[in-house]
Amino acid sequence: MTKPFDIVVHGATGFTGRLVVEYLLQRYPAGSGLRWAMGGRSADKLAAVRDELGAPADTPLVVTDSASMESLQALMAQTRLVLTTVGPYQLYGNELVAACAAAGVDYVDLCGEPAWMRHMIDAHEATAQASGARIVFSCGFDSIPFDLGVFVLQREMKARFGHPASRVRGRVRKMKGTFSGGTAASLKATMAASAADPKVLDLLKNPFSLTPGFEGPRQPTGHKPMLDEALGMWVAPFVMAAINTRNVHRSNFLLQHAWGTDFVYDEMLVTGPGEKGEAIANAVAGDKSMGSDKGPKPGEGPSREEREAGFYDVLFLGDDGQGNTLRVGVKGDRDPGYGSTSKMIAEAAVCLLQEATGTPGGIWTTAPAMGEPLVARLQANAGLTFAVETA
């Protein structure tokens, strides 16, 4: 039976969901061959957002209530893939993941909640493998630029030196833009969950929390400012490292440890050389604003001008321990939390459906699920670049 839709954007009336719809309107309009619909709890809100965005009046609207099993089953019957921007996922994602895994429906999200992701792996991976559902978490700024940055670096290391880098440093060189209100809400929900359940805290502390049955070597914690000898620069803790490093280790795990069972990876924010770099690193380490109430709330975000003025630039430095090193830069042309994220998740959804047809059912990260085709798609359509650099 052919389903009416390839993709339903669940959460299309939210701030990030609207940006995804805007991107799909521009890149995959009616007649492009991609059949997509706007999904949300309220038909009236969906219609209002459709009209506000200037979408055609016949843009399909699907009422989806993830708290209703009947509604979820109706959604599963209508679409090949659910793209959800409705977080925190530990509060609003459980039933949706379970439904997709059971029905063989593909799923992509923007999750940065590693403890919840591990619970989903434990609960639903076998079901997804049996049904053919491809569940891919973290298809936004966490963690696509980092997961695919390491993937591209390791591909180049193997091509040039015959083996992967055993040590990779992810270093955020520049970044302009805000984290999303959803990211802040997810952090608060995670802190609340860890306070209620010590097992959650154990998962949050473990760099191999997403590799069930495998524990690799000791990893750098990245918790304190330090002088990075490899760069000659001061570096500070990077707020997304807690999710990105877990996803990178899961990618290695799902690739049958193609980067080695001794693989070491960390992420830090570059603050510069000398005393000034050290002072900035200490200031960054002391900044607790992500956990405060001052940032954007879920559903809020920066203006179009702010999104378009944003960018990011991340360096990946690989070392094989034998004197061979390689540098790969990953850059994005919009603010990370909204402008770039909305393009990345949309392209990940399309890539999963159109190119990654051989990827079997299961719970995936982006690199092993989509790899080269997603890199190509992001460079062609979404304003990202992946480039080998000379030092």
C-alpha cells in the first residue's frame, strides 16, 4: 500500500518546526516529487501557520497528538517518515518512537538527551530492526556537523595513511548564534531526571552510554579550561560535547569499530592564545546561563536577520600516534541552533528516504545511517562545507 506522505513534520507550528516547513517549501515545493505534510495537535493552528508562511492553500495538514495511541496509529498509516521537532523528547517522544519502531516508519529528531536515547535503544532497537524502521536521533547541530566531521576526517585518514586516527579533537573555532529554547528545556528536563534517578546520572557521565556492551578507553572529560598543545591555544568546555561525543562513539560502534576500539575523542571551544585566551576560557567555564531562565523558551528564537547572520566553524584534528595528522574543517552558513539545524534535519529526512535505502531497521546515528550521501546533500543544499585543511 502506498502511503499518502513521505514526510510528516510533527511540531510544524513550533518555532523550529516552522523553519523546517519554510525550508521544505523552498527546496521541495509541490511538484518536486517529495510528498510532505505539516503535522501538529491543532488543525486551526496548522492552518494559521500554513497561511502565515505563504504556503499553498492545499498544503496537507495532519492532526497528530503523540499522547493519543489512536492518533499515532493513524499517523503511522499515512507517512513513510516522521520528522519531529517536539522536545524535550524525554517528555514528548516516548510514544512516538515506540509507534514508529513498531510500524516500520522511519524517524528523525533533534534530540540531545543521551540518557533518554539509551532508554529508547534498550526498549525499541530490536523492534525497529524487526520492522525495518530507521530511527535516527540528533539530526541537527547536535550532532550532524560533529558526527559527519569525524566521519569525513576518518575517511581521509584511511585514504592517505591506510588507517584511521586513534585520537580526534573536535574544536569549535567560531560560532555566532543562540542555542534553541528546546535545547535549554532538554537540559533542564535531563537535570530533573538525573536528580530523580541516579542511573540517569550514571548514563550522563559515561562517554559510552550509547554503546551497549562496549566500554572503550578513558576519554578526556573536557570539563576544565586548558592549553591545547595540539593547537597552541586555550580551550574551554563546550556545552554540546556531552551529546556529540556520545553520538560519535555510537557511530564508531555501529561501524563495527572502523576507527578502532582504542578511539579517543573530545570536544572543546577554542578561546585563543595567551593570557587573553586563558581569561576567556575561564569565563566560558564559569558561564551557567544555559541552565538559567534567561535564554529563549521553547517556541521562541532569533529573528530571520539574526539567523542569517549566524555561522559556525569547527576543526577536527586527527592523529594516528605514528606522526601522521590531518585537519578537516566543517562550516555552516546560519546560526547553529535554528537556521542551520532546520536545514540539516530536513535534508537528513530526505536522504534517509531517497539515498539510504539500504540502511536496515534499527536505532542509528547519522554517519553510519547516511554517511557520504548526507555529506553531499548538506554541501549541495544546506550551506555546510566539509574540507581538508592544510595547517
